Amino acid sequence: MAITYVGAGAAVQTGTTTLTLAGHASSLIGDIHIAQIISINNVAVTAPNATWTEIAQLNFTGSRGAIFWKRLAAAGAGSYAFTVGGTTTSHGIVTAYRGCKATGAPFGAVTTSANASADAITYAAILPHTRNGMLVAVGLYAEDATTAGTVSGAVYVFAAPVVDEENATLEDSWISVSHAPMTTNATSGAITQATTSTVDAVNLGVLFDLMDESSLSGVGGGGLTYPAGMGVSRPGDGRVSFPRRSRAGDR
């Protein structure tokens, strides 16, 4: 089953210590919610509870980017109160995905690139864990006077951003989310995202790969395959089994 993008909740901003976000209303049990947050300060962002796990969190010259994920135990949008710095603005949005691996972390590799003031956002190269998943590029920009362009690279083809949200009040900020379906797990090489920024600002590029359901079992093109006669690892226990060698008298 391929990974699909379900949709996003509303973008929210706050000048208090609580940033309350919601996912897409059509989310189902087992879907993955990912929260993307930019805070125009260097105060750590804290998840609502232990059902959320951090993918990345990084300071980038007066701003902080934070990305968290959770697997849904109930259908619906949910309501998620993140703790953020309250003296300046924080801005966030939750995106929803279906078809990710059903147990353990749904993402494989992750890279971050804290960039100086510039028009374009750059993303550090990534080596995905599987070849049938989805690359997700999250751009966080400390200025709202911009529109997201397409993320481009030599290996993976990204569609136009599914999220291009600006926070135009308090301290400005902007969030972009783009996807690239995968048919290989080759190293990405350099990836950039053009913007229409009229006021270049510091920015952060976060790149990670979502792993599909076949990553659990090695079927469907997402996992590893082995030639006949080689040992095959058994999912979940880390052990390796080998075909029995026939002996004289065996039936």
C-alpha cells in the first residue's frame, strides 16, 4: 500500500505558551499525524504527551523548528496542545498520512539544514531507509513575505507544496510541506526550494522519509529481498533462520 497524504488541519499561531493544533478531520485509526512548528525564539518546544515523538528540533539563529509525529488510536482531527515560548510568536500545522508502517517509528532517515539569511531554502542530502515510501520536505522560514516554490533535486521529484502557510502578525513566519514519492532509496544529493521572498531571512530545511507498510515484512517492493538459500531475518526478533540442508535418508 502506497503512502498517501490525507490533508492538513488549520494553521495556528499564538503569542502565549500554548499552541493548540488539530489534524485533518478525515484521519483514521492508524494514520500518522505530523506537527510542524516554528517559534521565533530559542525556547524548546514540548509535546502534549507521550503519544508524540520528536522527529527533529533545532535552533536556527533566533528561531526554532520542531517536528513531532504520533500514530492515531482514534479517528478524527484530535486537539493537541504543544508548549512553546510565550514572549514571541509560534506558528504550526499538523499534516496527516495513511499507509505508513504500522508499528514503530514511521520515518527512517532525517536531515536538517539551518541556513543563514537567504531567498532559497536548502535541504541536507538524505539516504532513505526504503525505496517505496515518501520523502517529506519541511521548510521553516523566519519571515512571512514569501511564497513557496517547488522543491527540486537531481534524484527525487517533488510535487508543489501541499502546505504553504504564512503567519503575518506578531513576529512573521512561514511553513511549507512538500512530498516526493519514492521508487528508489538512492542518496538524494543537494535539494533546494526556491521562494519569492522579498525579505530574505534565516530558514530551516528538514527532510525525512516516511516508510510504507511493506517495510515491516520485506514484501511489496519496500523491504529487502534475498537470493534463495540465504538466511532471512525474522521481523520483530532480530534472529536469522536458514533453509534446512537435506541429508541422505531425509524424506
